[in-house]
Amino acid sequence: MIAPARIAAYETLLAVAAGRADLPSALARARTKLKDERDRALAGEIASGTLRWQAAFDHLIEAFAGRPSARLDAEVLAILRISIFQLLHLDRVPAAAVVNDAVELAGKAGKRSAAGFVNAVLRRVSRERAHLPLPAGPSIDFLAITLSHPRWLAGRWLTRHGFAAAEAWARFDNNPAPLTLRANTLRTTRDALAETLDTLGVATEPARFASEALRATSGNPLLTPLAHSGAFFVQDEASQLVGEFAAAAPGERILDACASPGGKTTQMAAAMGDSGTIVAADVRGRRLDLLSRTVAESGVGRIRIVQANARAVPPFRDVFDLVLVDAPCSGLGTLRRDPDVRWRRTEPDLAVLAGAQREMIAQLATVVRPGGRLVYSTCSSEPEENEDIVDAFLADHPDFRRVTPARFASRPELAGLLDDQGALKTLPFRDGLEAFYAATLVRDE
């Protein structure tokens, strides 16, 4: 009998490869068939790990099969990929069990004629695992194939940062992301949350930079009574730093223009002591539902949720003390957490996304009051979506100027995260964080 987790991982990868869903959606759907939490965790580990190392696996398949991976049936390719991941990266799974499941899965998928081929390729991978034919560094092939990153993206990192940094960045992306929490300071403190989780069998440690962040080191906080109680939210540390960089203050009027899923919205509300007003907007109905659940869970009372298109002309002007434009972007800064993004994005996407981002920031600048500030942020690693957007905006809007929040400028550990223009710019190879960007622009009075 095929292990249920492997079937779920296989179904997940087929959906992602066909473009029917992104990894989180496909995995959530496949996991509904799994009752055992251990199977649910293993399915996620196999699917995510396979996507991280996909280019290396395809190279091995082609080397051992003698044919391009693109010529293989989608079902056969998915079976080979998840099986090679288990052979090379899950030592606790016996090789014979992996190969037998793969052969059986080929038959279950209606590809019984490929069973012998699948068996032969996997047995060769297992037999030669100590001397696999993968490119060595330093080279672009090493980054693109052995470390499994899009060649175009690896080349950009290599040009901007050099080989050592590009290699460190790629290795960072290929390690599973820790589960990072943000303590909801309207309900608890970080230290109190850590103590309570410890009594529930969950060990944590304070994150390095974000003031309310905890990393789970053992146990699963999402399986405790505190989950969905509003005491904490799952939020990446770099994302929390953007929320802190916004420097929300008590009594302010704030617009969070692309608010879902609501992590930064509720983070700013907590920083304000649930005073003032936050208008949290998003254009997509399903995202609004998610945003509403997050806000309700947080216990915040001063957030107003609206459906609005951030690229449309606003119905008012000069209203807000702070406008956060956490712009939809390529997501290339989150490849560790979202490994499917590396294969879904292409270099031409950057120009398309940048066009929308320029339009968005220009429209939303009109609702910033004189003396107010606009914070532009992304979870992208690429200049076209970050520095280039801000530079172009400032060239067209001489009434705005750059500033850096005092807390970031005055604290050495946070000042080290700033670029030479005073913007927040986290770098995986330097900071051990996903690549996020945020710039604060103040409108002249």
C-alpha cells in the first residue's frame, strides 16, 4: 500500500506543475484527505522539498534516463521527483520502500508501462547517491542546477553580490523556514507567550531582530489551545520588520492598502494600542475573508475593512497620517518559504509587476496628508520592484522625501539592515532573513 503522505505530495505537485494552484492551495487541498498529523507534515515536507530541489532532480533524471525530462509524462516526472527527494533528503525512509511506492504509484496513475523505467532510474539514483553527476562550483551551473534556482535569477544575484553571497543565498532558500510567531501585544507579551507555550510543550527562542518575534524550536504551537486565540500570529520575521518600519503611532489614521492576510494590519494596530483608525483594504473577495478572520482573531476594534482597488483613483485626498503600500510583487524574496515561486516566475514578469506597482504608489500618494508618510514595501529581491520604483516615484513627486524611522536609525542591529538610502533591505546571505524591502517617504507640509 502506498504511503498516504506520498500520494498527497504527488497530487500536490501535479496541481502545481499544471498551474491549477500554487503550493499552499494545492497542499491544503491534498491534506484534507489525511487524518494523521504526521502524514500531513510529511506530505508538506516532501512537496516543498521536491520543489526546492526540482532542477537538480530533473538533471539527474535526464542523466540517468538519457532523455529530456520535458518529454516525460507529467505523472511519471512527478513520481520520479518526489521519490528522488525521499532517496536523497529523507534518510529515515528506506530506499526499497521509496522505489516500491513509486512503481506502485505509476500503476495507480495509469502509467503501468513506465513502471520499469521508474524502477531503473530510482535504483540508479540510490546506488550512485555518493557520486551524483551534478555540476560543481563556482559556476552558474552549480547555482542553477546543483542548488536548483532559476538560471536567470541566479545570474542576477551573481552579478550583484558575487558567487559566495549567491551560493549562501541559494543554500538559505533550500533550507526549510522556521515557524515564526508574532506575539499580539494587545493580549500578551513575547516573554509571557514564550512561557505559556513552554508549559504546552512548545520551545521557542526570541528572533534576532523583530521585537515581538519568537521562533519555534520544538513542538508545534498551531496544535496548542493558543492557536487561533489571538495570542499570536504566524508571521515571518522580515515581514514583522516591515510592520515595525512603518512606525505606527497611537491616534493615527492609517490606510493599509493591500492588507490581506492582515499580519501587518494587526501588528500596526497593536503598536497603536488599538487607538486611532486603520482602514484595511484589499481588492479580492477571498482575501477580504481571510483579512476579516485575522482582524476578528486579534481582538482589535479600530480596524475598518473595505474592498478597494489600490490602482484605482481614490475617492478622497490628503486624509491619512500613514499609508502602507505592501505591494503585490513577484515574491522572489520568499523562495525559502514558497519554493514553487522560483519556477512560476520569469524575468519578464518583473516589468509587468513594476508597471502595476508604479501605478499603485502614485495613486495612493494622493491620500497622504501633508506631513504624513507613505511606506512602500515588497517581499521581492529585485531592484525593479524596489529601489527603481521608489526612485521613479520621487523623481515624479518632489513633494516627497526619504526618511528612516528613528528606531531603525538609532539601533546598530537594525541600522545594519538599511541600505545606503535609509530603506529597509533584508538580505538572506547577510541577515539570515527572507529578502524584504521597505522605504518611508514623507510628504512636505
